[in-house]
Amino acid sequence: MSAELIQEEWKPKTNPWLIILPVMLATFMYALDETVANVALPHIAGSYSVSSQESIWVLTSYLMASSIVIPMIDFFCKFFGRKNFFMLGVFIFTIASFICGVSNSIGMIVIARALQGIGGGCLMPMAQAITLESFTGEARNKAMAVFGLVVIVAPIFGPVLGGYITENWSWPYIFFINIPVGFICITLAKMFLEDPPYVQKQNNIHLDKWGFLWLCVWLVPLQIVFDKGNDADWFNATWICWLTAIAVSGAVLFFYTQVKGKNPLVKLDVLKDTNYVFGTVMLILINAVLLASLAILPQMLQYMLGYDSFLSGLAIMPRGLGCLTALLIFGGLGGKLSYRTYGVIGLTCLGIGGWMLGLLNLEINPMNIAIPNYIFGLGLVFSFMPITTLSCITIRNDQMTNASGLQNLLKTIGGAIGTSLVATMISRFSQVHQHGLVKNLSISNPVFMDKLNTLSGTFIHQAGDMMNSTYMAGKMLYNQLIQQSTLCAYMTTFKVFSIACFILIPFMFLLKGEKK
């Protein structure tokens, strides 16, 4: 009997809704941890006496490690059996969460987060496959709707939960909460998960060792370059140039082995499909914008506006409401609008939401943050769901698993790079705006001199003489300039995100429409 016929005839013995309990729990836990640490970054940076840019490694190491393990899923499922590998992934994720919580240095927590990513990176693709296989017909659509809701809402709910825990307990508990959840998930998986014949433990399984080696040689140096490049002044540092050369060489060798190898990690023949290529590129950029914006918005609210961790996380919550609204609209309208129309609407919403965030200042009320985030949430669903569908609509069924794995790999890499680059963007844009604003601190500027004299008079009793009071006044005005230039850097970054989303709109018309 052929593998295709076995796959078609196989049905789980257990109620499918029981099967997806551990699946959804694991998916929620993994997706939540993509962003749960965002609002705690200032606290983590303070605990280890590092800069906010260095604390970004806590996010990027997790994402990059996840991307490395994704192409290995097929091999490990056949080597261990998918049920065993699923439980192993949850176990590694859970133990790594404990190590994150007890870490005593930035290096230790970055390594622990990478271990978390290795354990968690395999969970979402397996969860998607298990959900698709366990249901048929209309029940499958309902199950996938639940899966999509978890995938979209969990990263947005993460900052809220992370902020509440950080403010009421302390930041290590954002990782400790994974421990009971992880062991509950393992127990449920042991009880309910089943292995179809085609993903049971098999003998004589071959790993593309060279492909995996070159994948690591490509991604690990690349992540270091993006994380440390700004601090090292980029290509003015010799070691950055060497690491870049190693990463580029690794990428070339990886793709060469995937084309020429007999048992490659990923099959690149799907890249011949133009729909798939254009759709995947769009998803990479959207994911980069999503995760980068979720990384810097809590920082802006805490550093610039004095929000605590919980309030900065709560301010992002309207994104989740926007996602829920879009899902209801998507389900209600059904096929009345084409996927291409949904995509254009979604990218427009992302662009408008990003531009509105780029217009913020230090004198705002919560609605100025809530409304752009709500619009951003609408855009996420209206863009992600139709673009994902259109990108794979011309892919054959026998190519679907490979295409999905490669797409998830590239999306995760895009998110990691976007999260790394956004720290550099804030730093560089801040310098640019500071250079432009400092010209106003001149004795030829009557407004500056009037403000300086007023403040000097205020400080005269504290300073004791006019020279010291003038120095104190000048220092205070310069600090305000630094604050203003940093705020302008955040605003400019959000506008760049907005422009990127608007630029993607014409690409929607390069995608072939739905099959009739």
C-alpha cells in the first residue's frame, strides 16, 4: 500500500479535540515567549548592567535558534517518532525556561534563550501538521481557525502578561511560568497524541549533515553581525568583515548543498513558483516589521513616557483586539472579497498604523497609542492570512510540507534580523536627529538664550554662582535635546515600517488569485 494511501486512510483513534489540547498549549507557550520578554528588557538590562541594545539579544537568540531547528523537523520526527520528538521539544523548552529564570549574566540568559528556541522551534510546524491531519472537512476549518487565533494572539498577549508578572513579581517569573505549563503539556501529549504510520520511528534515516553544518555557519555569524555590528561600527571592524564573509560563504554553500544533495534539509524546487517566492518575501518583511515593532514599542513607552512594564504591555493589547475583529470580519464575509483585496486592505492598515505611531510625541493620551495598535492588529490578520494562502495556492500537495517548512524558516530569520536591526535604527536615527537639533543650542538663538537665562535664575540658589547655574541649565537643556532626539528616532523608525508596508501593496497584484 502506498504512503499516500496510508496517509489518506489514517484516522486518529482519540477524539481530535483532545489530541490538539497539548498541541495548542505548546503553540501558545512558544508563540507567547516570542514577545513575553519584550517589556522586561529594561529590567533585564538593568539586572546585568548592559545596554538596551545588548538586551535585544534575549529576543534574537531565541528566534535565530528556532530558525536553525525548523529544517531538521522531518529528520527528527522519523528518528524519534513525532510524538516522542514533540515531547522532547517541550521538555527542552521547559528546562531552558528554568535556566533563563536563574541566569546570572547576559551571556547565560542568551544561551538559555537559544536553547529555548531549539526546543520550541519544532513545536509550531508539528502542531500545524497534527491539527491538519487530525481533522477532516468542516471540523478542520474550525480547528485551523483556533490554531490561527493562538498563533496571532499569543505574541500580542505576551507583553501584557510579561508586564504584569514583571511589575508584581520579578522578570525571572516570565520564564518560570513555563515550567508547570510545559509538564502539563508533556502529560497531555503522552495521553492523547498518536503517530500516523508515515511519521513513526524509522530506521536508516539519513541526515543532511553538510546542509545542517552550512546552515549553522550561515545563521550564527549572521546573527552576531546584526546584534553587534552597530556597537563595533559595522564594517570598520575587521572581525565584523570576517564574520560577514563567513556568513555569506555559509549561505552559498547551504543553498548549493540543498540543490545538489540527494537528501537535502529543504527542497528548493518550490522557489520556481513565482507565487510562492513573492508571497514568502512579503511574509518575511511583514514578520520583521511585526516583531521589530513589538520589540521597540514597549521600550519607547517605558524610556520616553515613564510607563511601567505592565502599562507598556497593556498599551499593545489593542493589537489583539484588532486581530480578533479582523478574524470575525474575515469569517463573516467569507469569499465575498478576494484574497488579493484582503491583502491590500491589510497592508494599508499596517502602513496607516505604523505612520500614526510615527506621529507620537511626549504629550499624548492612551488613545493615541491604542488606535494605531488596533489598526495594526486589523492589518496583521488581513495581510498574513491571505498572503500565506496565495503564496501556497499554486504549490502541489506533495510539496506543501516542504514549502511550509522553508517559508517558516525564512520568516523566522526575517523576524530575527528585523529585531536586531531595529536597535541599530534607533541608535543611528537618534544620532542624526541629535546632530540636527543641537544647532538650536546656540547663543544666536533667542529662544534658547531666553530658556537658558530663565533656568539659570532658577538654579542660582542651588549652584551658588551664575557660572555653575548656567552650566546646570545648559546640561538640563541638553538632556532634553537627547530625549527629544531619541523620541524622533522611534518616530522615524515607525515611519520606515509604514513605508515598507505601503511598498508591498503593488506586489499583491503579482500574486495569482484563488483557484476557481
